[in-house]
Amino acid sequence: SSNQSSQIDEGRPIEMPDFVSFALQPTSNSWPKDLSIEGLSENLLTANYYMVLDGSGSMADSNCSGNKDKLSVAKTAIAAFTQQIPSSANLGLLAFDEKGIYERVSLAKNNREQFQYALKNIVANKGTPLNSAMRMAYESLYAQAKRQLGYGEYHLIVVTDGEANRGEDPSTTVVQILSDSPVQIHTIGFCIEGGHSLNQPGKISYKQANDPTSLAQSLKEVLAESPNFDSKNFEG
């Protein structure tokens, strides 16, 4: 959040420990580790999009989003984004706001109306527990991967406007996710000056959005990175 001390100096991203990505370990890695044939998904190749939305106190500001607060702008962009996700894909939502940090909508196909309702009811307040949020999101994606025997696509999308609280630096969790799984992490830094701990070139797909238009465009590009998505269908 903007009211928290930054962990970034001179606008440079924090250095994360060296790691070997999951994709480069085909003979030594399997994911998830504990497969089960119980409760299998109907379609093992389903794509999964899990959204983490920053509802911290600074999202109530309107310093770079016109006459609307940042959270309202983010909600509008995310609502348009989710309408473009194929109906066959699973969608989930976790947020941290005045009500705390918890999953608002679990990964599922037929939950778009529930997603929109939960999105509207996020109210900006409190801090930015990024590490906890990303760990919880990964646990949900991991549970779904068990149901799909590791097949399919797994996208973790984080929309945030500030650096994490003290003790909530997500760097170690990011290394674990990228080393142990095929989950793709997409981060959109909304109205952030300088660097961010989730700005890790070559590791995380990080995009900077400084206004409502660029936020919507950044979300569009998340879908464009999916091998099964036709960008011509996006009208966000």
C-alpha cells in the first residue's frame, strides 16, 4: 500500500534467489506430487485462472485513475476480463480488504455471477499481505491440479497497487511456485512508482498499468499469453 514503507530502492526490482524453473526439469519433476483418482475433473485439460485482488487501504485513492478510486477501476477492468475467459475455464478469486484475506470464489466453471457479486463487495482497507495471498492462491491451484492430474493450464493473476507489508515479501513463495509447478504468475502493478518485488523479468510476467486503459490492456495480455486464446475475441 502507498502508506507503507517501500522495500524497493531506486526503482529496481528485488533480486530473488537463483532457481531452476519447473519447465527445465522434465525428468525430475512431477506436479502435483500427490495425485489422486478421487474427485477427478470432467475435463483434465481445463484452463484455470485464479485472481488475487489487492483491496488494501491505498486502493481507495484516485491519484492515477481519474475521478474514481483505484479499486473501482480495478473492479471494472477485472469484470471485463472475466467475461472474456472461455466458459469452459475455471475461475477463482481471492482478495484482501477490510474483511481480511480469504478466498471469495473457489475455482469453478459456472461461477461467473458469483464472481461478479464477490468482486463488487470488496471494500478497500488495511494492509497488503502479498505472501499470504499468493500462498493461499497456490494452494487452491494445487488442489485443482490434483483433480486434473496435473494437466491443463494454471494462471495466477495478481493485481496490486503497492509493496507488501513487513514480513509479507512474496519472493520466496514465487521461487517455490516457479520451481515446483507449471503455474504461470502474472502481476499487474497498478499505479506503482518504481519497482516492485513481483517485477522479476524472466520469471514473472509483470506489467505496469498507470491508468484505467493500460490496466484493461494488461489484463487482456494475460489471456493473449494463453496458447488457447484468440485475442480477436477480446473486446474489453
